[in-house]
Amino acid sequence: MSAPQEGAPLSPRRLSVLDAVRDAGAPAGITEVAERLGVHPNTVRFHLDALVAQGRVERTVEQPSGPGRPRTVHTVRQGMDRGGARHYRFLARMLVSRLASTRPAAEAAAEATDAGRAWGRDLVEGFPPSHRPTARESVERVAAMLDDLGFAPRLDGDGDADGPAAIRLRHCPFLELAEEYGRVVCPLHLGLMQGAFAELGAPVAAHRLEPFAEPDTCVAHLAPARAA
């Protein structure tokens, strides 16, 4: 059984082990923690291994002051408790609503697009410097970035020499925000693609995003870079 990821809520037993280490007042060994809790040392060892893997507890080996084996001890890592719930959607809503309410619509959209372009340049996996990508290679590379972000992209048609004519986005990882603040979130998505194409030096670009072109799909329309 693998240990929970950092930030995951702790089970009651694991929390009690963490509290016992914290309350010991000095670096504590497995036997000491087990005695404090009245449980078997193997139970404590299992939970301490998980807490160490999560970065919540530090394990060190004390240098012996005399004959005998060195003692392995544990202390709680200093810092904010990383357990408990996260509310990133609420944070995103606060930030997006602030931008939407304090800027004229065109200005908010432009700022969101610029932010998206900067992130798109950073997120896309580039080609070797000597490689001049084709339109199809570029679109496939941008689609891979969008897939990693959760947009479930699909290339729409082969087009001509300029490659696919559109990227269909069948899932929005920010759906609730896009429904409420599409004037900010959708330009951000368009900017992601524009920045990625620019970073690749692509001969194609995203020139328009059609939100909810169908009930379950948004469509990013592509064109030769010179015409975008």
C-alpha cells in the first residue's frame, strides 16, 4: 500500500502518530511513540514511514554515546501543516472575478490573453533549434500540451498544406469559471495556444476561439501564421 501524496488528509491513526512525535518534546524513536500510543511498534513504523515519505516527519540517526547500535529518531518537520482541504477553485474565482470587475471588458480580455501567451510559451515542449516544424507537427505539439492540461483536444480536418483547420476542445478544466467569466477565461485559453505556437516558430497560429460552439465542444480556429 503506497503512502498518500503530500497534502492528502491524514487518517486518525496517522494523525495520532504525528501528534505523538510532536508532543514528545525531543526526537522520538519508534518504541517511544508506540508506548505513548499503546500500539504495536510495527503499526507506528508503518505510519512513520508514510509521514517521512510525505515530508511531514524527519528521520535521523543519533550518534551513540557508548557501545550499542545508533538510535533512529523522528521529529516533526517545521512549517505549516500540509494536511487538510485545498480550495484552489475558490482562489481562481476570486482572482478572475477581480480582473473581470475592475477592467473594461476589452482590457480584461487583452490582459488574460497576454497571460495565456506567456504560459503557453513556457508550457509547450519545443523542437530542437535546428528543426523547422511543419504545420501538422506544430498543431500536434500544441494539442499534446492541451491534452496534458485536460482539454481533451481533437484535430478537426486535415486541411491542406497548412495542416488541420481547427482544434476541438472537448473538455474544459475550468468549466465553471468559463461559464461565469468566459470573457476572461476563454481569452486566456486562446492566449495559451497563441503563445505555444509562437514559441514553436510554427507556420500556423490560433486566431480565434469559439467558446461552446457545440454544447460539449469549444473550437480553436487555426490559420497560417502570416494571416493570424
